[in-house]
Amino acid sequence: MTFQSIIQGLLEILLGVAVPLIVSLAVVYFLFGIVKYLLSAGDETKRKESIKVITFGLIALFVMVSVWGLVSLITNTFGVSVGIPQFRNFSN
């Protein structure tokens, strides 16, 4: 077993499971902020809180996309071929 095959296996696990899960959680958090904003029609403090949730959700998504770009750069530098993470079917 070579060092490159170990790194490639770890990256496949990380990118195949963790990245889609974390991005999904960030999208859900962002959508939660939007729903919270829409439901807090009369209360100004709740609206400010929900705007913070929306902002943090957008920042989290931006950071994750940026990190994905860095991961792509690093994997291309070391010659490890890793594709875009896909949701896997674990039922097989």
C-alpha cells in the first residue's frame, strides 16, 4: 500500500460523506433563517436574530465552497484524482 493510495482513500471517504453532509446542514441552516425571518413579522428583535442566522448560513456556504476550491487545488498538486463529491447509496 503506497502513501498516495492511503491519501486517496482518505480523501474519497472525506469528500464522499462529510462534504455533502456539511453543505446540506449549511443549506438547511440558511433556509431555517429564512423561515424564521418570515415568521417573525411583527417582532423586530426576532427579525434581527434571523438576519444573523441567514448571514452566518451564507458565510458558512461561502467558506465551504472556498475550502472545496483549496482541496481541489491541493489534490491536483499532488496528482490525486478526486471528483466532485456525490451522495453515495449505502443500501447495496
